[in-house]
Amino acid sequence: MAQLTDKQIERANGMNPPAREILLGDRLKNITDEGVVQVPVPDADSTANAYMEDVIGNKEDAADQTADTASLVALIRQLLEDNGVPSADAAANIVASDVIGNKTDTISGGSLISLLKLSTSDYIICGTAVSGSATSIGLDSNASSTPRSYDPGVVLIVSGTGAGQSRQIWEYDHTSKVAYVGRDWVTNPSTDSEYCILSWPGDTHVNEGKAQAGGTATITLNSLASSVNNVYRGQIVFVTAGSGADQAKMITDYNGSTKVATVDSNWDDAVDSTSMYAIYPWPGYIFAAPSADRTTGMLSRDVIGNKSDAASDTTDEASLVALARYNRKEIVEVEHHLHNYERWMGALSSPTGETDIASNDFTAAGYGVFAVSTGASAYQYGSWVQILGSNDTPVIPGMAKFDLHRIEPDGGSTSNSVDFRIQIAFGGDTDGSSALATGDYTEFPYWENTQTQQQPIAIMTKRWAAGTKVWARAASVQSGPNTFSFWYGIHEYDE
């Protein structure tokens, strides 16, 4: 039995665990109390007329790797066989230089040098592919059945179809034993492709793998993605291979239950279950900005602003220019409301059905006040009274909308000390009850007594289309009936 020196043992102990296991193996673990490893050296080649290449390694050794009379190449291959080292060089005329190591052997892994390189590398397993596609390689039956065994990792095709290529493994299906790679192969692997998988610490991805599905502006991440809602919001998803490859989008919404990430604009090329992706952290994301205008074929100018935004400048998906335009519009509307023409409406003494109820002609003989009465009991509302008919607006020709702006009490209640609550409802054909049910009303309090100075009361309402009917009713803290009499003023708008 030969012994390894302290220096050789120190070198072995300094290797990474897989390499140390490969170098020492089960046969090299007979360690004495003095720390000396006993190495079983093979006997001489039993061929009667041995040559140098027979001792170093030849074709016959490939078929006799476990024999005690194996050559140096066979011995090293035996120490590595559990990890699927490729077979020996099959050249018919072996010479010493081929066995020791040359370019050809480096490809097939058959020479001493190539085998020793494998023994000191971080490779995990080697084998022969059972299938291949643009973004995957099917591993053989020796591959692990443990989830994520090779994710992350690097797969190298060492011989056969696609030899010389290497790809990062971003997802491993331990059930089908298929490894999905981060970029398309130049030449797809086939059933003659011999591969080795090397360990790899991974990249700075937040999540990566094979998409489960895709939509117009969504991508369904793999099952390993986070279950926390919006955890990837503001980060970049990059489609690296498969359908829709070479597109990058910002994630604006993420559903942790469905694994669906919504991106900031439509995909130019469809994303589906063949797409490989990676999510990268993006430190520039500060706040939840609105997504870009959903125009097919997005360009940077679309995000800043384009003509199509003019038609959608009030939507949440508008561009920066559209949002600025919308803000300006709101300012103009406030200005329009505060500095607008006002028309004061009174009750017609002879209304026509529900169409002609009010008029702004103060000089007309039929111009009077509107009157709504409370219920007989305290806090009881009286009946609805129509105060604007479908033909009463627009007052100013060409105006499309109006809002009821102010109320001027007449002081004609049946009592000189009444606490009123007035409701004004918009819409409805026969009374204000349907508008009340849908919340389309406003209300305000009014306290009337002998000291009350009759001044217009500003009220808050939204803008309504011309022709909308308006109704009013009243209740009071005191028992009734009590009557609240008033006129009202409106603003009208061209849009």
C-alpha cells in the first residue's frame, strides 16, 4: 500500500467538498491514526508484452475500469465513475500524448489531464441527454429526483449534438428531470448530447425560471415565486428565452396567490409557457406611477406623451403629458366654476307636467318661490317636490351641463324658529327616491328664526347633464308640518 504525503492530504482537504469526495472516494477513506491515507495502487498491466500506453491507459481499460490491473486512466475513471465521467477516447490508434492529455481528449474527458480537471472542478453530475428543446435539456435517469437539485447550476454539453455550449439552469423539474436554461441554445441538445452539470452560486435575480403563462400585459411566474402581493412591484422582468424573448418591462402589480405579474405596457411579442424570465431589482422605483398608454408597440415617447393620450387623458393609464393635461383641466374647471355666469331659478305658477317647472325670468308674473314641507312629526321628511324639469335646462343656449350652486331662503316658514334639513336629489322620473337610493343627492342644514338674515347658502353638487330633473324635500327637528321656501342658482357649462 502506498501512502499520500501530508502535502497531498492538505491539498485534498483544501478542495471543495464534491471535489474532495471525488478525489478520495470510498477507496481512499482508510485513514490511520497518524492521518496517512492508504491508497490501493493497481498492479501492473497483466498483458504479456506491456507498452507505456497500456500502463497509462488504453481502449481495453475502458471496459475493465474496476479491475485491480487497470491502468492509471482506468483508476482515475473508477474514482469518478459515480459522477458519470464521460467514456474514454475511442480513437483506434492511441498514443501516449493522447492518453496524457490533448485537445481532443479535453472535449471527451478521456485523458488523464481532462479527468483530473473534472476531479478538481465543481461539477455535480454527467450523463447523456434524453431530450432537448430551445430552452431545455432532458437529463438521464441518474439525475436527481430532489426539487431544485440543479437550480441554480450550469450545464455544459461536452460531446455530441450541441457540444461546446453552456447555459445557466434557471429551473429544474425534478419529476420529468428536465433542466430549463436561461437562454436559447444555438444548437438544441439531442439524445446523443453528453452533458455535465456544474455548481453555480446563482445571479442577482430576485426570481427566475419558466413562465406558467402569459397575457397581453401579464406574465405568470413559476411556482417558486413569492406569495406576497406586490413584492415584485417596481422591479424589472426580463424575458430571456422562449416566446417573447429579449423584452424587459417594469412590474406594476403582482398577485401572490395567482403568481400573475402585471407589467407597465403590452408585450410586443406574446409571452407564454415557453418563456424563460428573470426578475431584477430596480432601485429607481420610488412610487406607484401610472402605467403607460396601452398602445401596441410602445416606445419611450408614448410613456412621456403622444397624440393618442389626448383621447384618454382622464384615465389612470395616461402618459406624463396626459396626466399634466388632466391636472390643468381640473384647475380650469375649478376656475370655471368660481368665475361663471349664474342663473337664479324660481317656480312657475303653472308648471307643465314634469318638463317645465322652473324659470329664471324674475319679471314674469308666474315667477315664485319653491316650497317644500316637512312631515307632521319631528325628524320626518315630507314629500318630494320637483324643482327643475327636463325642459328647463339649458338656460343658456348651447350649454351641455349644469350644477346647482346656491340656495336663497325666502323666510316663509310656518314658524319663526325651525331647524331644517334639506335634501336635493338629481334624476328620477316621478320623485327623488331612486336618486336617494343611488346616492345622487346632496343635503344641507338651515336654521330659521326671527333673527335670521336671509343670505344665499352655498351647496355642493356634481355636474349634471342638461335636462336632468331635480327634486327637493325637507325635515325639521320640530314637529310639523313646517315649510321651507327658496330660490336657487345654477351654473352651466359647455362640457
